[in-house]
Amino acid sequence: MTTRTKLPPTAANTAVLSDSSRFTVEPVDLRAADGAFSSGLLYKPAGKTTRVGAHLMHPRTDQTRNYNIGPLVDAGFTVLARSGRSVNNDAETLHEELLLDVAAGVRLLRDRGCDSVVLVGNSGGAPLAAMYQAQAELPPERRISAEESVASVVLATADLPAADAFISVGGHLGQGQSLLRLLDASVADEHDPRSVDSTVDIYDPTNGFTLPVRETRYQPEFVAAVRAAQLQRMRHLDRLARAALARSNQSRALARQLPESGITDAARFQVQRSAATREYLVIYRTVADPALLDLSLDPDDRVAGGFDSHPRPDIQNYAQAGFAHYLSPRAWLSTWSATSTNANMLDNLPSVTVPSLFVHYAGDIFVRLGDLRAMEAASGASDKKVVVVRNTDHYGREILTDGTLGARVTDGTAAARDWLLERFTP
């Protein structure tokens, strides 16, 4: 039996990061090429100069206390752990804009003396890092064009300094791909959170749902119907988003064409207010992946249930415990739509040719072992490695024999640290 090193619970982990005898911490402000501000913490080994920097960022969450930081700094690496411009703001997250934030971070590490920079992506940070590195390595004329994006960023002329290595720790295929699996196929009316098409409802007992959920089993034909309906729903949401954008563009165009005279104040005000109006999508019920319940689907080490092994994912589904509930149309299309986003891990990995490491937690409810094999196959790197950490959930927590979650283990971070030390001298 392997003896695992365990970190204390999250609150204690943050205390470890404040140990000034081990490393120094400097708050930094970053400004992207388009003028957007973001911030981070720059960790350096105490009393030591390092020439290798790790960049750690997520599209939507603050990474300044990420559990991977301490071990990497202890190994002698500088770590820039940070937030992007859209931290805690699902509603406005545009991946194309975030690439400029990543670029600012890579430049900061180089300016601080790092000859080599490694992009470390944890969870959704991995597909973001892959998208950035792919765009950085591609010639400008092959980058994402204006026609392929809902953002206003012109990537063909953007300064995107490439990194020297790529690490995915618990990384998934992209937020859109993850949501596609979680999207409730049975929502019959996007304006009614209680509407149900029972023929594709994974929480209908006639389709196999039962309590305790670990005993739930679905027929292959039913799972195929659910997957098809999930894709259909996602494409319908795409159409709603694009229609909202079209209305907005039309209203702004009318406002720009308003004559200076010959129109009543009431009509002028109506056009101006319509142009200023912003529509948002409300996405109901996003905890409905059949594989959350039926462990015979893509079997691995995960525990049946919802987020954090909740015994009633059906309740979580209706209680809005999932992702992407309130979004601008552009955020939906750029980040959360599997059929529209440019932040698809498998699409971007072929263009990532720098040394690459994929650390997979085998109990991850968002990522399957098949996903890991697909990432390895898609990677354009000649130097690539895969590490599987067994009986561990998406957040690196040990899955105990009774199915509950224990303390966070260090296996994944240790694998990243050792892989880096084999290739770079801090």
C-alpha cells in the first residue's frame, strides 16, 4: 500500500503559504495590452534567485492560494499565482480577452528574470493555458480570427509571448465540454426551471434513477438519447445567445443613426435606452450527467453523487449548485458553449508543442480516464507525460474507503514538481 503525504484542510493550507521563512510574497498588479487590470501574488524562494517561473491562473477563480504553489516554491521555482479580469464573474468571462491577461503574466515573469516560464493550469486553468500557448505558438495569420470570436480582441496582432512548458493538474476538456455533460437534457422550456421532458430525465425513476444513487443504472439507449438531447439544448442556447447579440447590435446601429432633428424626445429616448440594454441568459439545471450516478459509465475511482459527493444530485440540480447560471450572450459563446467556444482543450493541444505534463485525478467527476487518453493523443508535444493519481477527487482530496472525502494529498503536485526539476534548473 502506498503511503500518501496529506495536506491539512484548506484553511491550514493557506497558512502554509504565509511562511516567510520559506518564501517571500509580493502583491503585483498587471495590465493587459487592452488596458484591463488584474492582480496576483508573486512567490519566490526566500534568499534565493530563481530563473524559472510558473504561471498559475484560472478563467474565473482566484488562484493566489492554490494548493500547488507551496511545493513548487519550495522546489526553487518562482510562482505567479493570480486572478484574471473576470475573477468570480461568470457573467462576463471571455476567453479571448483572458489571453491578454496571461500574456501580461508571462511578460512579468520574464521581466523579473525568469529565463523559462511554465504555464500551470489547474482545473479550468488548464484549457485556458492550452488555448494561450496554442495561440502563442501559431503564426499570427492562423490565430483565432474576428469571425471566429465574439470578443473584440484582435489576436493576429496581439503580443503573446510563448511559454516553455505546459502542465495540466486536474485539467478538464474545457468549461464548455464539461458543461455539455452536466447540462440537464430534460429542460423543456428555458424560461421555466421546473419544466421536464420525462423521456430524457435522468432523475425520473422510470428511467433508472433510485436512492441511494450509487445503485442507479441507465440503459445504453437512454444514455445515448440524453447525450443527443444535451447537445440539442446547447445548440438551442447558442441560438438564443446569437439572437440576443443580433438584437443588441441592431439597437446600437439604430442609435448611431439617429437624426439630430425630426424625431420626438420619446422616440429618441426609446432608441437610446434599447441600445443600452444588455440581455442575459439564465441557464437552469446543470447537474445532470448520467455518469455522476451510474458508475458503470466510464468507470474510474469517482463516488456516485453530485458535487462534493452530495447524495442527492437531483436536489443540487434544481437548487442551482452547478455552473454557468447567469451569463451574457458573449460569455456563453466564448466560455460555456461546447459548440461555440475556442477554449476547447482537444482543439488547442495539437498546437502546443512545448514539453507537456498531464496530471489526472482518477476520482474526478468532471474528467474521465478517456479524456486523459484523448488529451495525451491530441498533444502536439514530443516530450509529454501522463500521471494518474488514484482515489482522488477533482480538488486533490483523497477518496476514503467509505466514499467520503479526506484531506488533500500531494501526489499530483509532487508529480508536477519532479517533472519540472527533470527539465529545468531553478
